[in-house]
Amino acid sequence: MKIAFLAAASSPHTVKWANAFVQEHDVTVFSLPDQKDEQGELDGKVTVEYLPFSTAQGGYKKNAAELKGKLAAGGFGVVNAFGATTYGFLAAKAKAPNVLLTVLGPDVYAEADRGLKGLVKKSVKHAAGVLAAAPNVITRVKTLYKKEKAYFVAPFGVDTEVFKKLGAEKPEDSMCFGSLKALEYGNGVDHVLDAFAKYLEKTTGAATLKIAGTGSMESSLRQKAQSMGIADKVEFLGHVKNADMPALLATIDVTVQMGDAEAFGVPGIESMACEVPVVASDTVGASEYILNGVTGYLVKIGNVDRCCECMMELRDKAAREHMGELARGDIKESYELAACREKYEEALRAVGSRVM
């Protein structure tokens, strides 16, 4: 099968699926030039072509003519466009054939609510089918686009042979918490700092917080940690490659996610696969993969006090390890990469041309 991905080369979603499919198929990624794979995470067998116009130059519109020509010359059997307000819109403008639109969550929730419903509807209308990582996202699309459409669900997927408990040495008398979300507004990393500060006030044991990721809030988050007097206990790690994430998770006891909204939580399921319990806001996404009190904890959005209480409960090593084992069992059952890849490939074949 010859697959064209219209997606940001820098996105972990692009990296995940392009790398997964290039092992058996011919894969080309068409990306805007300001979304390059700077970290080199795409497999060397993936062909990457950068379109001429950037986001700031109106690339989701202006690249349509260039893309149309490349798709026609490439003879692709299926076009997988990521994002209903970005590459899905570009696919529609380019009149791309055999499009599977992958909706990511923020595009059909926050962005649609900010006035971009028209873009969502245009992208969905043009697509031959719509795929999402979680059922709640498909439900949301159906509220925005009322007509019939082929819908598919394929979770992001985790390779549990890679994401597993590695048994790293950890101090018995210390707790390490982790925040694995991009440092952007709405992802709640500021709330994680607040919860961690409260945790330090209520306990006497040693504790650290590792923050992985980059983003526009990094400077303000560093300043916040400094002003709270906890900077010496907070480590900003910057970007962590997905291949390095299992080793990082081996050093973390609990992952904390306090975002305002989440359609699907990749760091959460990767943590759980490594037997690291997750404390998360009770968003529609987290509520689909965490069984509260059993495989993790769900707290009301913005409830820093309850988040702190859950962090304190997980100081008990036996309870933490038991929750981690149950969490991994759930992930293996519902989010194993091989099974998710099969579902995704079925969706690609369903909307692709008959000869691929």
C-alpha cells in the first residue's frame, strides 16, 4: 500500500504511525516546512517532503496546488490527513482523493469551539472516512457533522514489549513525580507544580518532580517553581524522544496530568504500560482509559488539593505497585500497538483505492 500522510513531521502522532506502517508499506509524509522532524524520530525509510509555505504564510491554503500535483504524480492509494482544522482542510483544498481524516481531539473540541466549526465540517465532508483514537472524539464529530460518514476508532497504541517496567534503582525513602505534557496553556503543568508544592508542605520525605516537554510556558513555569521555593526539587528535562521515554518512566513513581481537556492521553497510557500509576484530570479522554481508584486516579479539573491527596496515597509502595500492575493489564488488553495498528490499517484500506 502506498500511503501519503499529510501531517506535521514533528508530531508524535505522525512519528508513531509513519514508523509503524513503513515497515510493510511505502510511506511519504507531506509536512509544512515549519514542522520539521528536528529530532530525527521518523524512520529513515519514511520519505519526507516539505511543502513550500509555512503556517505563518497560510500554508494550509497556499500549499493546495503544490500538494495536488505531488499526490497525482505519486500514485498514492490512500491519503491520511491529520487534523480537521489543519491538514484535513489542506486535503480538501487540494481535492485529495481517498482521504482518511484523523481527528486529534483539540481540533474538534477546543478549536471548533473557538469558531473553526466551518473548517471541521469542510474537512469531514471531503474525507472518505474519519478516524480517531477514542470513541468520545467520534461522538464529538457527529455533533458537528450531521450527515452519514464512515467512522473508525484506532487508539494510539503502545508497544508493551518496549514500554514496560524496567526495574531501575530507586531510593526507598523518596518519591519521583512526572509531568509529560507539552508546556502549553491548558495542559495543566502549572497545576502540577501547585499540587507538588502542596505535597512538599504536607510530607517530610524527599520528593522530586521531573517535567518533560517544551513549549511557550517553559519560562513562566520555571519562574513559578522559583517563586514557590521548590526550584531545587523540579527538573525541567526539555524534549524527550519517544524512544527514551521508557527509561525516563523507569525513574518515575507517579505521572501527574492536570490538563483542562484531553481527548486521548498518550503519556498516560505509556506510563500505565510501564506500571506507573497516573493521577489525571477527569477529562473525557482520561476517563476512557483510567478506572478511578483501580488503575489510576481521576480528579476534578483544577482540583489541586485532591490531586495532592492522591499523590500522598501513592506513597505506599505496595499500593502503588498493585495499581501499576492492574494498569499495565488494562493497557495490554485495550491498547497493544499491534492490535491498534491492525485497526488503523483496516481504516486505511476501507477508504483507499481498490488498487493499492
